[in-house]
Amino acid sequence: MNISRRGLFGAAGVAAGVAAATAAGAAVSSSAAVAGTVPAAATGRPVRTGADIAAGDKWRILSGRRVGVITNPTGVLDDFTSIVDDMIARGVDLRAVFGPEHGFRGTAQAGEAEETFTDPRTGVTVYDAYGATVTKLAGFFTTAAIDTVVFDIRDVGVRFYTYIWTMWTAMQAASQVGGLRFIVLDRPNPLGGRARGPVLQQGYTSGVGLLEISQQHGMTVGELARFFNATFMERAGQQKLTDLQVVKATGWHRQMVGPDQADRWIPPSPNMPTPQTATLYPGTGMVEATDWSEGRGTTRPFELIGAPYLDHRWAAALNARSLPGVQFREAYFTPISSKNQGKVCGGVQVHIIDAEKVDAIEVGTHMLVEARRIYPEFAWRGDGGRWIGLLTGSGRFQQQLEAGASAAEIIAAWQPELQRFRDDTEPHLLYGGPR
């Protein structure tokens, strides 16, 4: 299967300093290696992104290079200046920008992108990279005559969030063109560094999951790039990148979760307005596979969950389970767009009490199990459960749920593959803390 979020949403009518890392996994310095870098403590901020480190060094890493940047509104410096605007102002030879889902400037909704255009502010050509094949993206790189690809987007740490797959496609395209340098300006993972949930299995690849990683991958994009290059590049028929560099963030460790950077939060997509949304998304995102509203068309997407047939019994049953870090409030809402548009939905608002204790995928599993137990009206979104298979990475979740398995049994089933994933990714990690 090769299905993108754009294709599935369209069919369903749903709107809305430098650490060099080679393919061999070379050792990476634990501190920034860029000359002239200002220590994190001197800035008054505990965390500095890879972009801040590179810009603080006057973009010397890009000196003499012909540059193309993959970014979106989250690709900013500490003062919220776009890296593209800063590069242009500092004389970087920026030849092209490549926009992911939602676009470079963020004007598009879920499953959509900005068409190729000339950015009126900078005069740089912005190519539509969302859903582009390796060959098409390689063609963009060749047309733009670049020799360096820079990736800088805040990911939310979930397999079915598409930005990491734009990065993976770009890595293959860079390999196909040959001789291109690939630089990742790293950013903290807002979910922290712990991997959780089922691992994607062969036969369930799609635009929301192209490689065998866990549902909540627990890695930064820089770590993922190292893992992808070392593990999957040759299997995909490409040569490993020989000039892959990760500009590390400083001041971040794996125990830090979204609220630690709440004051710097820029919505990475229209329905990811807060760090709390991102914290719940790995689990409540599974609701997209049902006929319920996942809160799109409300001010609390992925926190407000409901359907016309859900009621107070669901919140009561979920609270009785005493799930760590969350509480459920009986809630009623009317989405102004997307599923159940204009209909009064009963359900819950998921409140985060302690973000460090939340395992969102376990929360989402309990929500689905309890709803199916209580409500005979429970239904998938019209595709027979195909979407839940793509989101969870196999047919097992649907099979167990429909067979009446408990949440504990469903969760137990993915533990062996999750541990293997943790072991496999360990050599490619750049930041300390538990997995």
C-alpha cells in the first residue's frame, strides 16, 4: 500500500554545535562543535535548537554552498525569525525552499499543500514537496542546482505525522542525485525521548508510515535521519548518504516533554495548537480511524473526542481505570468542520494532569476498548478498519479489538517488537536519558 494522508482525506471528504553523522554512525560530540557558539546558559534559555546554533555561527556550515531548505513555520530562530528569512539576510546562497504538508508558510489544511510558487518576501522558488516521489524531489534538487539540503521542521514524534516522511524521501532524493550534503537542524522532540506503541509491519506502509518505526518513535529528527541512513537507505535501493550532518540542539534531554518548551510552541500544523495536543496525539490520533470526531473543527483537536451516540458513560468508565497522567471530563461539542460537522457530539475532553506520566497510545487504546464495549453503534470511518491498520502499523490492533481483547492484552502484544526497536535505534541516539 502507498497511501498518503492527502489521498485518504480527499477520498473521505475530510477538511480539515555541528555533529557530523555519517552513514556508518560515526561518534558524535556531546557538545556543540561550531566555533563561536554561545553556551546555552548565556542566552538565558535552557534549550537551543540546531538552527540557533548554526545561525549563531553565522551559517558558516553553509558557506560556499548552494542551498535548498525543507521547512515550514516551525523553522525559526529563538527570536521567531524564519530561518529562510535569516539566511537570505545573511547572504546564504539559498536557491530553493521545499514545502511539506501544510506548506512552507503554513497556509494549507490537513492533507493539502501549497503549490509551487515564488515566495514574495524572498523571491526564492518554493517547491511543493508534500507527497512528492523520490524521483520528483530529485528533479527539484537538480532543477534548483543545489548541492546542500537543509531540513528544519519541528516534528511531534509520531509515526503518522508526515514531516519525517518528507525528510526520508528527501534523503533518498539527495542520494539519487549524488554528492549532496544533507544537514538536519535538530529540534527537541516535544514528546520526550521514550519510544512507545506498536511498530509498523511490512504490508502496512503508506504516506503516514513508510518505515518500520514505533508509533511514538521517541527520537529527534536528527536521530531519525541517522537511523534511516544506516538502516534503510540501501534496502530502498539507494546509496547511504556520505555527508549527513546533524546540528544538535543543546540543553535538551530525553525526559523533557512538550510543556518544557510551551512558551516556544509554534503549531506545526493547523490542528496541533498546543504542546498538550501533541502529548495526546499519538493515541487520540487513532480516533481518525473511527466515525467519531477527533475534535477537528473545534478549539481542542485531539483533546475533545466524541460522536452523536457517545454520552456520560464513557467518561465514567475511563476515569474508573485511573490511567496515569490524565483525567476525562464529560463533554459536548459541535464541530464546525470535518467528521460530524454541525452535529452535537457527546464524549470527553482528555485533560493532562501530569504530562510526564502520560502514555498517549495506552490512553487511546483504553478509549477505543471502552467505547466498543459500551456502545453497539461503534464503527470505523467507512473503510472497514483499513485506516486503523495504517495508523497502528498492522492489522493486529483491529483484530484484537473486534475479538473483545482487553486494553492490557492489546498493549502487551506490541511490547516485544517495541523493545527490539529501542535496541535497534540505540546506536543512533544523540541525547541522554531513558528510552
